[in-house]
Amino acid sequence: MAVYTNLNEDQLKAFLKLYDIGKLISFSGITEGIENSNFYLRTSNGEFILTIFEKRVDINDLPFFIKIMNHLNNKGFYCPKPICDRNNNFLQELKGKPTIIVNFLEGKSKQNITIGDCYQVGSSMGLMHSYSNDFEFKRKNSLSIEGWQTLIKNCNKTLPKSVLDKLQPNLMEDIHNSYDFFLKFWPHDLPKGFIHGDLFPDNVFFINDNITGVIDFYFSCNDILTYDLAIAVNAWCFDKKNNFQEEKFQSLLSGYNSKSKLSKDEKYFLPLLCQAAALRFLLTRLFDWVNTPIEANVIPKNPEEYIIKHKYFKKIVNTINYTKNLS
């Protein structure tokens, strides 16, 4: 979540006339995250979140995001529910950009992650994967391995050598080597389906240590299910000094297995997918570190965290013999 497009009260009041959700009482921009412009709305009928889609989002992908949230809501899953306007349309336009409104979910994201939190996150992801196994719509993951070559080229083109060297000497060479490794050993035959693709702590809400909401489905797509789990391992299983926490990792896996059992092959490739997930977030953070517009009301996230995590998983992957899986 972020704010790239600024709004005033008159613009919002005019926009809300398209909906039957009451009159605007107050609003505020939400600056966490890096992708879209988000606003908290309080109206005479309740609380809502307005999202204006920016940057990497393709307008053709928006029906997928809306449909998966509706699908999961219909199954009883705690995710945002898209709000339709007076003409039963979920998608609108504000300041020339695609826009939706969803209901507001109670709870707050956690700063201090516990082992129990990790179990609940794993369980919630397993539940999402289970509830969506009959979801018929598809969206390609533009930020999976097929899209990394473009990201690498963009980083090579736009990042000054001084910035790269300060982060890590020979960083792009290390990235290229990992990318080549993944091309060679990518587990294309693992089970695929809907994935959230961005299940970080700021996208999960808790009340009294119970999950009350999973938000931000705007990276969701179809990909290897275990890749979703690998993203969560990166996001939830390290401490604030980026040290891996084995107990949190085991708790996350136990939670996932309580709802969706991992196969032997999925467990085998999980370290490789964890390294791949670290590379994916390293690449996007590297690019945004230099290329985020100064006028955007958002703080780009430091890529150093994912340099450390990438190194950690690379050491583990180097101890595993993946060559036997080559056809």
C-alpha cells in the first residue's frame, strides 16, 4: 500500500456518489507498501479501503483480483470483499486510473512475530490454497522466473555501480548466477494453483493473536503452490536482524500441513524456491531503491534484507543435489 495519486475531499465526495456506502466523514492515505495508492475511508455507513491502481498493475488483471476475493469471501475466508457501485460494477475510474473499494477488515499487522503467529499464517495459506482449488480463472505470475530476466536487465540499466558496490561487491554477477541455476533446475512439475504471492506481515491482520484478515491480493496469480509458501518463509521466519528462525519455519510448515499436505517433492524443492523468492524480492527492491519517484508518498524498502536472505538459502541449496531431477 502507498500513495502515488493524491486526492482531496471534494474529489472523494463526488466519487462516492457512484456507490451506496454512505457519505464521506473522513479519509487518510496509507503509506505502507510500494505498489498502489490506498486510502482509508470512513463514511456514514462504515469503514472502507479505496485502492487506485498504479505502476506494475495491468488493468486486464483487475477482474482476476476482484474474482478471487469474491470467491474466497464466498467460502468464508477472511479477505477484503470488493464493493460494487450502484450499477453493480466493482471497477471504477478515479483521476483517470482504475479504482476499487473494498470493506475494511478489523485488526492490525504484527511487528513482533511469534511461533504461534507463523502456525496461523501457514494454516491460512493452506486454507487459501484449499478454498481456491476450484477457482477457474487464471493469471500468469509476471514476477516468477519468466519475468526475472527483464527485472535483471532493468536493474543493470538503471542502477549505478556505486549503489550496487555499496550493497555488495559483484552483486549483479551473483544474481545472474542464481538466475541461471534456477533456469536449469526449476521444478515445473510441482502442483500449481492460485497463490497470494505477497503474504508479508503487513498483509495479515491479528486481534488477540488470531488472524482476522488477509489483504492485498494484487500480486495474486497462478504458480507453484510451494512458491507461495517459500515467499512466506522469507517474510515470517527471520528475526529483525535477518537471522533465520528454525522454530518459526517448522511452525509455518506445520500450519500449512494442517490444511494442505505437502508432498515429498514439494518439501524437497522448498529450499530452492525459498532462494528463488529471496531473489524475486531482491530484484524488485533493488529496482525500486533507485527508481521510486521522489514525489510518491512512499518509502522504498532497503534491498539489503534480501541480499542476506538470498545468501542464507543459497548456502542450503548448494548442499542439495538437484541434478538427479534433470530429464
